[in-house]
Amino acid sequence: MIRLISDPTVWAEHLRAGRRDEVCAWLQANGLDPLAVLSTHPTTIENTAAGPVIWCVVIEKDSAVPEQRTVPLVVPPPAHWPVHETAEQR
């Protein structure tokens, strides 16, 4: 299963539910800069042979080019967040 954490539609859902700060804190707890993670691209949790990872697209402060970032899932998303699954493969 690939769990969709955010994309433009789900991000809007997080905002309407008042979860912006919670999502940002979750990204930070997993070693990601929430200001660098692009909400215009999917952020997913995927199972790999090495364990679950977060896959996202970031654009660093001094860069003009977005890049794919994969980091180990250290802190799972809160249980009260909605679960959205996607069949999208990397």
C-alpha cells in the first residue's frame, strides 16, 4: 500500500481541518523541512525492503530545481489523519 499524505487536494483538506501546523511538525519530526516540501506534488508513505519511507518533492532554499527526496519514516502520521491510498508507483 502507498499511503498518500498530501497532494493539492489532500493538502486543502488538511488546511480546512486545521492540521497545517500538525502536518508541518510531522514533516520536521521525520527530518524534512516543511517549507521545502512542495504541496503541489504528492507526499506518500511507501513500504520498501529497507522499511517504510516518505517520498516527496522538495525545493531547497537556494535552488531553483525541485528534487525527489526519500527519507525513512521515523514518526508515523497521527491515527486521526484520514487514510488516502494511491496506486501510483515510483
